[in-house]
Amino acid sequence: MAERVRRVLTVTGVVVVVAGIAVVWATSASSAPGYRTATAGPASVTATLDTTGTIQAVDQATVSFPVSGQVASVGVTAGQQVTTGQTLARLDTTALSSQLASAQSTLATAQARLAADQSGQGTAAGTGRVTPALYRTAGTSGSGGSGDLKAAQDAVIEAQQQVDKDLAAVSAALTAQQKACQPVVNPDPKQPPSQDTVDSCTAAIQQTQDAQQATSTDEQKLADAENALSAMLAKAASTPQSTSPGTQAAPSQTPKSGTGSRSSTGSSAQGSSPGSSPGTKTSTPASAQQLAADQAAIDAANAQVAVAQQNLAAATMVSPIDGTIGQVGLTAGQASSGGRIVVLGHGAVQVSTAVSDSQAGQVKPGQRVLVTPDGSGTPITGSVTAIGLLASTTSSGSPSYPVTISLPPGTELHQGATAAVSIVTGSAEAAVTVPTSAVRLLGNSAGVTVLSGQQTEVRRVTVGVVGPAVTEIKTGLNAGEQVVLADLSQPLPTANTNTRGLVGGGARPGGQGGNPGGGPPAGAAGGR
């Protein structure tokens, strides 16, 4: 008890510096013993994507459109002086915007399908509306049945997500392998490949094999998760369920692979609640294979959205350096393929870095970047000028995309030195914010635990900009309400604790659908 009292009394306040503004979060033990809380209120929020980069001197830059399209305008001529980030040319974005809208629509449909199959909803024939299914989900009878079924469904979805990531890593590794091994497989008779080239090819082959092995392991985990869920559904289908008077119990069967269950609704069941009125029938939720297929469709649609966003962002060509236009190889109305603009620099400096495939969609040309060279405590403000569309493979086998950051002219830095890079992906003057550690994720939904008097309530919220310390809350919470940072009566989390929370750096979960998850966070979850 003495230790618990000390833990409560030592937390009196947290000072968080967000976007240069000191924000004081009043955190304390609440009137309900055992909770550490914070008060929701206004603050400035900045989301950054943090990585490291290499400093490079630039004498000239050859710029071209990484996507195909029709050139809409060219804003420079040979001999003209340009500055870093200045627009050089633009593509007609009509087709690119249409592609992005189509990809986003496909993603929304795939997400709705997964949500419907998870919760047991169906689509009313001919209406296109999602309507609640009139059945009791298998496994809901008795203690813990619903939670076990939800956990099994989540295990299948998470396993499928990992397999999809593995397959993307294998594809990127194969591309990198082909590029690295091309001089070895088809050597130049006049110049045999060097030992460094052979070593690079060997390393690329090993990375591909490692990625394939990881995929095989995770595919087995997916199969195990599907089998566990299928066994649970089969057991529930073979176990008689008690029904209320007048309830008609229809035979249940485990759905076949790739087929989600749908409810059968008679005319007498219209307007009635499941399991309580005559005419209600029982069924089983979607099969394990259907949930996996739904998640695979979401992952594929997410990848298409990321590509479409990058293509749209790449429709604006900007100068990566200060300098003079040396050559203009583009004309309005022509196709972008093969056209380029050459900028002759004056000792400009740029930083090269890379972001993962999951982060690439957050990075766009023109974003502000804080670059802090090693050994210096003063950041230099630059901007993103280019994002590569061809992925390379990291040492872990994951795909990454190159990012070029331009720094102001006259910046004297050492060639080849490393620097800390913080790309500003979002900012807001938010009316309602909470510490990021108070927000928790479950799938695509977010929630906070609100303390009112002696009672706690898990409330679903919509988040906006997510910073490393503070998160913007758009809906679901009012300024002045108390949110729980930690339940001090719970044991501290360990390395094996399965916790989920928001991660600073631009993650933007939606705020609709699903239970954000159980009770208040554990003792070490709060206190940012």
C-alpha cells in the first residue's frame, strides 16, 4: 500500500513541449483511488516522421516526372534562376485524381465488408445498405464465448496482415536481387564484375531467401489461426443453443472457404431484436477463410491508395536545389515520358533518407523538414523535394522508398555526414487534445477511458493529428473531461504484454465502428 501511495503522490504534473509551446498537463491521482488522469484541453499538435539521413553536396540536378501523363504547364525557361522547392512544371491531374478516388472507394468497400463479416451484418438485397443480421453469434452463450470468438477472428486478421507485408517484402527483395545480380548474370565481356558487385548480388540473394523464409513461417501461423477459428465455429454449430419462447432455431453449418455467413430474415422478424422475438433465426459468423480474404483485400486496396497518392503528389515537379535552369525538355501538351529539366546548382546541399512502405503515403513534396546534423544541437529547416517510386530492400527485407530533402543555400555541412531527420507530416491548433498515451487502438477504431466521479467509461473517439506526446481529438470528447492515463492498481506491463496504443508520427486511425477495447490502461501506460 505504501508503494502505491508513493506512486500516486509523485505524479503532480507533466510539461510537454509541442511545436515550441509548453503545454502543462495536470496529471494526478483522482478522487477514485488508483487512477492517474489528465484533463482534455486545447494545444498545438505536430506529427513528425523521424528517421536518419546522409548529407550530400549537389552540383546539378536532373528532374523528371516519375509518373506518366500529359504536361499541363511548364513554368521555367533556360537561363532562369530558381530556388529550392520552386515549381518547374505540372501534369494534368484529372486521371490521377480519378485513380485515387477509385482506389479510396475500393478500400472503403473492402473495410466495410470486413466489418460486416466480423459483426455478422449483411447487405439488404437491392438496397446496398448494410443491415444488422438477425441471429445470435456462435459462441455468445456462456462465459467468455464472445470474447474467445473475437480474439480468434482478430488472430486471423492480424496473421493475414503479416503475410501480406511479407509478400510485399519478398517482391521488393526479388526486384533488388534482379538489379544487383544483373551485372553478374549478364556480365560485360569487356569489364567483368568486381568482387564488390558479386558480394552485393550474394547479399541480395540472401535477403530474398530470408524474406521467403519469413513468409513461409507467417503463412503457417495464418493457417493455424484459421484452423483454430474454424474449429471454434464448428463446435459452436454442433452445440445446441437455448432459445427464447417463439424463437426459431435454424441449423447452423460452418461456412465454406471464401463465403461469409448472412442472416435469413422472415417477415415476422422485421423490427425485432436478435434472439428475443419470434421469427429470429440463428446462424454462424463468417468463416476464417472469408475473414482472411477480406483482410487481404484491404491490404491490397491500401497499397493501391498509397501508390495513387504518390502518383498524384508526383504530378508537380519542383526544383531540388537553388540554381539556374540549364535545359528544359518539356512542353505543355506533350507526354511526360522522357522529358526532363536540368538545374545547375551553386554548391547546394541535400539530405538523402528513406521511409518504409507504410510511411511513404505520409510524405509529400514541399513538407517542412527539420534536419539536425550529428554533433549539432541546432536543427536546419529544409523541405521534401522528391520521393522515389521504386522501392529498395533494407537489411531486414522490408521495402523502403528514397526521399530527397533540400536545405537552404549557404548551408555548410560535411559531405557524407549523417543527420537526424524529422519530416512534419501534420499540425493543428486543436481545441481538444489528450496525451497520446491515453488513446488506445483496436483495429481501425480509437478510444479513451473517461473518468466521471467514481466510474470509468471506454468512449470511442475520432483522432486528428497524432504527435509523439499529444493527440488531437476531433469528436467523442469535450474539453475539461478527465481521461485515464493509467490504472495504478494493475501490474506493470512486461515484454510479453500485448498492448496496443497510438504511435506518434502521423498515424490516423478512424473513429468509427468497433469497441476500442476493455478497461483503463495498465500502470505504466500513462504519464507522457
